[in-house]
Amino acid sequence: MLTRVATTADLPQLHTFLHRLGLPVAGLDEHLAHSVVVDGEGGPHALAALEVHGSVGLLRSVAVAPERRGQGLAQHLVQGVIERASALGLTDLYLLTTTAAAYFPRFGFQPVPRDVAPAMLHASREVQGVCPASATLMHLALLPRSVAMTQTLPQTIPGLTEPTTTAALTSALRVLPQRPLEFHLHGHVLVPAGYHVTEVKAVTIEAMDCGGNAAAWRETVIQLMDGSTADAQGGFMTNRKFLAIYDRVVKHIPVRDEAEVRFEYGNASTPAMQYHVTHVDAQPERVIIHLRTPGVQCKAGDACGPSGEGVNDECAPALGCCGPQQPMTLS
């Protein structure tokens, strides 16, 4: 789906959209910088907005067109706003709802009395009285930015058991302002300015390890290629352009959110290789995706132990698992 930040040009359609769904528009205009839209034919198909008041935020205007409900749009937008609020350093997030108090606990929101709303939040026109007194106030305590980013994209190197998923990466990029997007390996730029996104592959792998255990999993492989000298002079692609390319492609191929994401890159002096993602580093002037080189891991060795000595029949020492075996003799 193509998610973008709303602009002043969207206001007439956004007002019409919210009026049609019976939701208030007062105060939305002042918070467009943190309003996220999913476009569709004839206008917006989904919207979520964040009001920032000091160190606290208000999640508001979460709306999905009736014909697009049941497709996960609301969940996608709400999670994106929560991540954006954490990235902005907010400590608490609130919302007011008259109809969806049973929906938001899945994100960690809990009902609280209206009189516990912090004074900073009373600057919101929704809190001042746009929402009826019967509306439920809900609260979510936000993690510090460093912790939130760690949960979205693990700072620890992901292995076979904890990959960086496609959804985790794209969600992290969506909530950030538009900035140049760089790819680093071991702290240095791997892919120079002017690169192109040449291919997005949805890969299904079926495999059997040396212990005889079958498995199947999915990966998303995004291929990068050096551009021309003129392209390099134009600088790095932005995270918004990267997402626009990704969103256009995934309308046509079955990319899975839960699939591990990898980046494939090589040039005349560096063999093409698929790199794992370790984490995203959002800096004031750029966004960095940190990569690591792939490694070989013996899954049977993980299950059986380095010597192949396990507690079940599949890891019996005689099977050898991944380790070297005694030469066979023929009689």
C-alpha cells in the first residue's frame, strides 16, 4: 500500500472523507505534518493523525473507507503513528473514542479517567470538547526512542531465528521524514550515491538440513545497483522514493510482511551478495540501513549441539549431524 504524509492540498478531500464517516475535523489542519494517508480512487481511503502537545501525543482521525475495511489498513496506520510518536521522543500517547474502545487494547492502549489527561493535552480541540463527554480516553505509555527502534528493528545481529522482517523495515522507514537513504556495512557506505532499486523478489525456499529436517520459508530480496556518474551527482535516493518504488512493485508480486528482508548488491569490484539488515539509524540529515554479511549456519547443529549429541533419536551421535564423520569402509 502507498502511505504518505498529508499535505494542505489534501484538506478538502480529507474533510469530506471524515464528514462522511461522522468524524470531527476540527484541529486536523494544524497537525497535517503528522497525518498519514492511504490513497485510493477518487480520494483518500484511510487516514490516521498524530497531534503533538509537548511530550505527549493524541492519536486521532483513524478512519478507513467502508470498501477498504478488513484489509489491515487501520492496524498498519495505528502502528505507524505509534512508531512515529516514539521516534519524536513522546512519552505518552492518548486517544478519544466513542465506538472503538475494544479495538485499541491490541496496541497496548488502556482506558483511563478523563480527568487524568495531562494539562498539555488540553490544548487539543478534540479534548476541549469536539469529542463528546461520553468518549473513552485511552492511554499508551511509549518506550524511549532507542528502545522502540530496538524492538522494531533489533540492534542485535539477526540470525535464522530472529530475522528483520519486511514489515519491520518498511514500517520504520514510513514514519520518518523524507531524508537521503544510505546503506552501510561495518560503519561505512556500501552502496554509493546515485544507486537504483532494480528488482524486488518474493522468494520461497524449501530446504532440508543435514539432520534430515525439512523446512520452508520466505524472503524478500531487494536488489540495488550502482547508477551513472550523473546519478551519483544527484545524491542518495530518499526513503520516500524507495518506498514508492517498493509499493509499486508489491502490488504485483506476493511479498509477505513476515518474510526476512535482504538487500542484494554488487559491482565490478565487489561480487554480488545478499546482506542481512541489522537496524535502521535515523539521523538528522539522513537515514542509514545497517547491513551485515551473510553467514552459513547449521540448523541441525543448533538443534543437536556442536558434537551432534542430542537427547532425541534424530540427534543420536551416530548420525553425525553437521560434523565430520569417520570414513566409510567397504567390505
